[in-house]
Amino acid sequence: MGRAIRVPYLVSRTNEYGSSNLGRGTAAVALRLARRLLREGYMDVRVCTRRGRILQPNEFDQLEPAKESDMAKGQQRGNREAKKPKKEKSKVIAAAPSRKEAAWQPDFGPAKKK
């Protein structure tokens, strides 16, 4: 006898002949199978997740993978309060001529060298 294989998603179905369970490896494949079985007329179609939660047909949308429009985890912003914007400072251009008038400065003479 071979080794048992664990299947994370189990799709169960019932028809007039009885019920059966089908294992699938991913949520997308299990969801596709469950919707196909509903279209084919099977009754009591359910999906059991890897954590043991049993989803009815009206809950299948909870199993759908994240949409591309959702941001990646690294791009999501936290729920902290937004910071206040910093006060804008007026920029001083170094090349602009000074508007201050030159004030008298004392002359100390030439500096002596030792």
C-alpha cells in the first residue's frame, strides 16, 4: 500500500446516485471544480479548506485569490495617524545680491606674520 497524500482542499458533491469527495491541491482549482459541479446539477457542493472550514456555494467568493489591484504587503500603509506636513522654509539663493547696505567696519591694519 502506498503512502497517503495530503490534499489541502476537498470538494464534496452529491447527486442522485450518492456522494463523493474530490481532493485538489490549490484553492483556485478547487473553486473552479466546485463551480463546474454546480453548473452540471450536483447538489450539496461544498469545499473544505486546509484549516477545516467548510464553505457553502454562497461563500465560495471567500476562497478566491487576491486581485491584482490589491497592493502587495510591502506597499500597504500602516494604520498609524498621518504625520503633519513640515513647515515650508523660504529658500535663500546664494548668488543673489544682498539687499543690506554695507555698514562701516573698523580696519585693524595688516595682520602680522610670525
